[in-house]
Amino acid sequence: MEPLTESYLAGPSDGEIEEITVGAALRRAAAQWPDKTAFVEADADGALGRNLTYAQLLADAERLALALLTRYAPGERICVWAPNSLEWVLLEFAAGLAGLTLVTANPAYRPRELKFVLEQSHSVGLFLVRAYRGSPMADIAAEVAAEVADLREVVDVTDAAALFRRGAHERPLPHVRPNDPAQIQYTSGTTGFPKGAVLHHRGILNNARITLFQAGVGVGDTVMNYMPMFHTSGCGLLTLGTIQFGCRTIVCSLFNPPVILGLMERERVDMSGGVPTMLIALLEAQAAQPRDLSSIKVMFTGGAMVAPETVRQITSVFGCAFSTVFGQTESSPVVTQTLPTDTPEDASETVGRPMPHTEISIRDASANAVVGIGRVGEICARGYCVMLGYNDNAEANAKAIDADGWLHTGDLGTMDARGYVRVTGRVKEMIIRGGENLFPAEIENILLEHPEVAEVAVVGVPDVHWGETVACFVRLAAGADLDVASLRAHCRANLAPQKTPAHWIAMTEWPLTGSGKIQKFVLRDRFVAGEFEPTTA
């Protein structure tokens, strides 16, 4: 490939984008691998329980789809509000077969959040568990259901009689088209209140298959899924993706790092992954109690910016290949990916090159024009994977997808002459100090190389003199105390002076989204409200 002269590259066009639906993908898998285990459930203690072969999964999904069609019409929306389970998996495939749009909701939602999702999505059914991690979900649902006009039914997914109940309207399975809505997923809200991204069958199925193929997943591999299923990684990559390879997927109801490592060792897991906070927790648990993880071929991460040091630790400690994926819910979700064959430098310092059949450009945020190689701009994507739009939100659609079909991700980054993309931060997270643009990811990556830093989040906070200045929130390694002088010296040795944080705050826990991303806007708001007592350098 000739070196690029501007920050635009179309991904490879080899291979095809299949015109496929969730139901068609399941039927094909059941025909190819009828007797192979498709999904097996692991409880909070790591004990394996119920399992479904591909033939059983198809039979149960079709039976549930026909039952749902006696209560709902194709095109209606039903919301699943539950932790990972076989019922969650079954409901996902049944909804796809029935032509229903599945709305995914975080089981940690409180009443106000649940009501917002139900009302905004116009959900007519709510599928839940009675309680989870101390939250009385059935009681919350009863409270909220009385205030949501469209909601006709609340169903406990663990009650088989209620789940498979037949209503008054007998309907055959409909003809579902690849571009029909499959899911509405609410964005994770790292910078504000969530919006409902409407994803189509064609996008989420092809994206999952291509991503896993590029990561090196093989037919029949054992894959572990502890990513929350209300997120595209959990119900997309690790559910819709794995069935296209005949994988045996272990569905974990809870992410408990020591338990997860024990399962990886015992079940000889081939592939797994998670957002960076999860990988850091696994590294810490492995250091505390080493396990035999030699079966693992590849780990992946994404969903947030990944520090080079984290990548280096994973490949060293787990002894495996590594793949970083980058994207967002609105793109089904992956738009760039590093490959296991990439150099250690590219694997740890970039988010890879454009996915097949996907275009990536880096654009000036004000002029919406492609910038030169190496210049910072907004990362934009175009292709089969882009969402249908935000649910009932024309204003947000106009901001997200421009007239030429480019999805504006809100992430800042650069592209080099080979087409590799680096993420430098969020558009809304960029710190403007005295007129100079500072990028949190650059500062965070340097700080993560300090031996006493476990996790870090850098944000811009108001400053009378500079307009904004840098605040650093840091979770320290076990046994370490906040040594600002040492951290400052580390920054000054590796960064220009203006990038060194002015405020330092030690953290023991983070405000997180449901998918495990640090909510930086919450940290900034709490700082401004005076909730922290920072050490000011």
C-alpha cells in the first residue's frame, strides 16, 4: 500500500457482507453443529450448570418466538432487564426470530433510569429477574410499570410458565429482513445521558463475525463471556459472533476476577476479553493467585481507551496474542481493530486499522474536512455497521451522522501513513489550557507506566487563570500511598510541563457505566462541587 497523504482509509473489501438475520444465523449454526454445546451457564461461584446444544437452542428459541408472537406483534419493542443468563441468550434469539426489537437495559438501573428507557423506547414488555445483587428489581418494575403507558406485561424470565405463556393472537414466524431493527441499545453515558441506538440485524451479525475472525477465534473454541449482555460486546460479539464459529460459550452471571480465572484454568478457555478496568482486575487477581492460563490464545479489549502498559502486561502475564477493538454502540460496535499479527508497538499504541468494508477518516471538527496525516481530529466511520439512527431523536441523529453518511464518533484521534489509528481522547474531554489542546489519553498512558499507579483518569477542571487545567484521579497499586512529587517528576520527565496535572486525587473506587467505563463527567462534576480535597501541585 502506498503511504497515505491524508487521514482517510477504506478497510479491505475481501470477504462478503452477508445479508443475514439473527434467526438465519442461528438456523445455520444448528444445521452445522446440532449436537455441539452452544452456551453453558456459570454461576457466581464458577460452577457450571445448564447448557444448550445448538439444536436445543434453535428449538427453544423458535418455541419462545411463537409464544411471544401470541402476545406481541412483529416490530414491537420488548425490554430485557436482567443479568447474563441462558434466558437472556434465549430471549435474544427468540426476539430476532419473531421480528421483535430487543431493548437492552442495565440491571443496575434505578427506577428513574428504567422508566426513561421503557418510555423512550416505547417498550410493550419488560423481562426481568426478581432481584439482583441486592436490588429488588420486581418491586422497582411494579413501581415503574404503573407509570409507563405503553407497557403491557412484566415477565420474570426465570418463570418458564410466564415466559412461554401463550396469548390470544396466533401468528407464524414473520419474514425478517437484514436491515430490520434488531436491538435498541442505550449508549453508556461516559459524557452524559444515554441515547437509544437502533441497530440492525445485518450490522451486528457481520460486525461480530468479522471481529472474532480477525482476533483469531477458531471453530469450536471455548469462549468466556462475562461482559454484560446489555452491551454490544456481551450480546453481540460474544453471543451473535460465537454462534457463527460453533463456539462453546460460557455465560457468566457475575464478573468476579478470582472466579473467572479459576474457570479459565479449569475449562481451558481459548478466548476472552473485557473493558480495560476488567483486564486490570484480572491482572491483579492473577498476581495474587497465579493460575495456569496456557490455553488462552487471544484476549481482546475495547470500549475505552487502552493504555499501552495494560496491553504489554496482558500479553506477558497471559502469554497470549492480543486484539484491541475500537468503536461505539452506534457502529455495532467495532470500526478499527489491531490483529494478533501486529507488532507489539502497534498492538499497544494504536487501535489498529479500519475493519473490512468500513471507511475511517479523521476530520476537522469545525469544517468537517479530512485532516492531514498525524493531525488530531474527530474519528469518523462509514459503512454497513452504522446504526439506523437514534430512537425518536432527530436532533441527535443530525449531529451524529452527516449528509455523506459519516458517523461522528465524538472520539479524537490521529491516523498515520499506514492507516493505523491512535485515540487521543473524547471531543468533550479535550482540555483547553490557555488556548492549547491537551489530550487526556496521552497523560494517562504516561502515568500508567509509573509502578505505583493501577488506574488513572485525567479530566479538565475550571481554572481562573488558564480557563481549564488538568486534574488527575488515580487509583494506586496495593500498598502504595499518594506520592505527588514522584508522580509529578514522572510526568515532567516524559511530557511537556503544561501537561503535568495541577490537581491530584487518590481514588479507591470509580463512578462507572454499566459496561465498566469510567464516567469522567461525574468526576469533573464532583470536583467542581467541592467533593474532593485534591493535592494541588
